[in-house]
Amino acid sequence: MTAVLALVTALAFHPGGKLLVSGGYKQVLVWDLASGKLARRIGELPGQVRALAFSPDGRTLAVALGVPGRAGAVALVDFDTGAATTLVEIKDEMLAVEISSDGRFLAAGGTDSVVRVWSMADRQPAATLKEHTDWISGVAFSPDSKLLATGSADKTVRLWDTATWKQTLQLPQTLTEVVTGVAFAPEGDMLAYTVNGPEERAIRVWRPGNANAPALTRPFDMGTCLPLAVTFEPQPTHSRMVVACTDKTVRVVGPGGNVLNTLTGHSDWVYAVAASPDGQRFASGSGDGSVKVWAAAGKLLNTLTAEAQP
């Protein structure tokens, strides 16, 4: 009998850099990167895991998940014990989750078009942002935790001031396709967001303005790649973008938009990408049930697979 592999739709590196977590149906898998072995499963979650985020101290794992058209939730998992508590439940999937770098806030969004923010100190609601009019596909805090970026199927990206939770900017207002993911560069000088549809398949990059130059938004065409997610890989000069693609590839893109590497090996869509905190490696997760771990230069280091559990 052929083994059934767990669809991989979310990834996150532990802040310590030695572990990687991958999300599938009703479970999170914890991988030991030194051995390439499955360390443990965090299971019995209510649906497909769509997004994962660690707290800065690595003790808490936030999970966005759900079953399309039926139920969704954001759960907080004690990473040591695997015990999970539910922050919120909705009637459809939760798709995005992120924790700010200062550890103060957790933001999440899903198919109900609402961005919810909680205080991590007391797990109480801090803000409810309802300006989007379609699915929330991505949330990202700036490195200094002063801004929250939210991307949506309503074809907008919005920026919010985390001191007041007021919208500071919508960028740009000319998108013709849905936004599928957002990510801030660790340097704080650019925000990347993926745009996916028949008229545009691109990474767009927004650079905030200053006294000497206006704000700049540029699209970088991805060719055959319909980008599903983007993250930044820290580098000594400037972080590079790593893009998950529907053409079964992973693209490594420089800050100027040049494609530095196109990595092959997956046999289905690549749904998720994540980069290690030290920039030494990154990972990709696919509908083929595998997680591939790559060196910063693009060399394949390991392929991680595990059978799905009923």
C-alpha cells in the first residue's frame, strides 16, 4: 500500500534554529533539523493548518486552521507540552497568523474578512480591524513592531499603527488581482506582497519614503509562477525574498527583483516557505507532502516526509 503523505500548508522555524514545524491536516509536525527526523507530532487540531508563528521566546506556537465552509480557529500551543488553547473560533477557515517581534501582539485573519489582534500578555483582544472586504490572506508585523501589514483577496494591502490600531496607508490602489501573502524585510526598509491572478502574477515591493525620496511600489513579474507566499531570508548585505509557487518551484529573489535561483524538486504546488533566523537555510512545503530544506545558496539539504494520520 502506498503511504499517504500529509499535505504541507504551513512552515515555521523555531527561534532556536534547531527545529522546524510543518502544518498539515489536524496536526503540526516537529522536525529535528540536525538528524532530519520527525521529533514529535502535535495533533488533534480542528482542521487544516494554514499558518504557523512562534513567539520570540519559542515557548508558544500560534496556529491558524480550519475546515472550509465549516469552522476555523486560532490556537495557542505550549510548545513544550503540546497543550493547545483556543483564542477564537469562526464559521470558516483562519488563514494567517503572526506574533510581533517584541512579543506583545498576535494578529490573525481568515475568510470572514476580519483582522483580529490579541495582547499576548493576557490573551485578551487588543483590536478588531474590519476595513477589508474579502478573505485575509496574510498578516505581518514590521521588525520594530510599530506597523501591522494585512493582505486580502479584496486586492488591497493595508498598514496599521500598532499604537493606535488606526490605518495609516492602503497600497497601492491599482491592484487587479488578489493578494496571497505579505512579509516585511528584517531590515525594515521594504514590504513584499504576492499578487496572484490572470492579469498579474508578481511580487510587489513597497519601500517607505523619507525626506529625500518618496515611497516606492514596484511589481516584479514571476513568469510561470503564481506566487502563493513570500518570506525573507536574512543575508549580510540585504535579505532576499523566497517565494512559494504554483509551478512547483521555489524562487529566490533579490531585493531589486532579480531572480537569483529557481529551485525544483517538488511535484505539486509549493504552499509555504520559511527562513531560519540566522539566514543559513530555508524550507518549502508542498502539496506533494514533502518539506524540503535548502541551504542559503540553494543546495538541497534534506527532504522531510511523514505519513498522514487518520
